Amino acid sequence: MAIGERIHFFRILRGMTQKYLGTIVGFPERSADVRLAQYETGTRKPKAELTAALAQALDVSPHALDVPDIDSYIGLMHTLFTLEDLYGLTVSESDGEICLKVDTSKGKDAHELRKMLYAWKEQADKLSSEEISKDKYDEWRYHYPEFDTTQTWAKVPSQELSDVFAEAFKNHLKDN
């Protein structure tokens, strides 16, 4: 699915019009719908800054918008083949069902993909057991990796910020 289709998908999911979303990201009101339509139809491709603004307005990660082109079965298959080449994804059969597996002998990248898939499975299991709602599951997926608590994706604070916190904590201890 191309980026324009993803923008359209999330815009509809959020109940926004093209004009409304266009004005949120800074297009002039008189042409906001036309400009956004150009991106949704693929006539234009948004640059990184606009993709980030659209993602923020749609309340998703920019990664949720910028996905590989899987809008055809052939494109989807080639995406899977690329995952096989780069990350050790393999296809097999189990109990009469087709399964995708990760061959971790392919190296570090295969191990990382396996961990990410387990994180996804954990959320899918929570949805299946009704531990979380479909909305929470979608929130996790559409903000991935921001809401993933199973791995160390979090940004590390700058040394300056860390020093400020350490000093504040020292001062707090002195006061007590």
C-alpha cells in the first residue's frame, strides 16, 4: 500500500475530511482539500517534514504512513522475498497452514525481527484474550515502536538532561 493510500486510510479512520487534514498540516484553506487529494492519489509524494506533520495530525507514527508498496500481490510477494533476504523470514507449513518463520541462523537482523514479531504476538494475544481493546491494539500498531514496551526502543535522554535530573535529585536528597 502506497503512502497516499495510508494517508487516506488513517484520515477516514479518524473521521477527517481532506480539507480539515490539509488545514491542520498548514495548507491554505482554499486549496487544502486539493493539495491533500494530490498526496492521497499519489500524484505527489510528501517530503519527510510533511509526512511527519501528517502522522502527527493523524495520531500515528510516521512509519505507519511510509510503508512498502504492497498494493498488488506481486509487490507483496517481493516485499516478503526481501524480508527473507534481509531478515531470514521463511515460509513453511504446520498443521496444513502456511506459516512464516524467522531463521535466526541468518544473524543479528533475524534475531531482531523475531523479537519484534514476538512483541506483535504479545499484543495480538492480549487482544484475543480481551485484555486490551481493538482500539488499544490499533494504537500500539499505529504508533510502533513508540508504545512497544518489550524492547529498548526508547530514546535515551541527552547527557545535559541526565545531568539536570541528577543535580535535582542530589538537591532533593540534601533537602531531606
